[in-house]
Amino acid sequence: MSSKLFVVVAPPTYNIVDELKAEGDWAVLEKYAGFVFDDNAPKAAARTKYENKLYLERPGCNLCMGNQEKAEPGDTVMATSTRLFKKDEL
């Protein structure tokens, strides 16, 4: 069993990235990231091999859809949802 840990951060929207930048958190993540998305130079294919410990991916649903990253057999994947709803909206 491999003991490697890779973290892929994919905010749900660009607004969240803007908030992280305004609060200074994005700069901290960038300091340790081995990859930061660049809208001017998008990846041609989904990443399947991981060499770095931290990746900052393009915001949006592509990560969950497997268009930016793909887990390999045996990988453990964790995800969180930032969709917050008021009780009366459900």
C-alpha cells in the first residue's frame, strides 16, 4: 500500500478563488502547490499521474466529472460540497 498523499483543490467557482485571494489564503496554497491552473494555458488531458503534493485546479464541475483529474484503481478520493441551502429552499 502506498503512503503517498496528493491533494487537489478545485474551488466550485471563480468567486471563491477571488475570495481566497482577497483573504490571502490563495497565496499560501500557491506557495506549496506543484501546479496552479492557468486559464491561458489549459491542460490538454486529464491528469492521471501525480508527482506533486498539492494541485490547485480550475474552478468548476470538471474535477468531479473527471475532466481535469482521474483517480486510479486503489486511490482514495474525498470530496466536499460547498452547496449551502437554507432549510426552506430544499
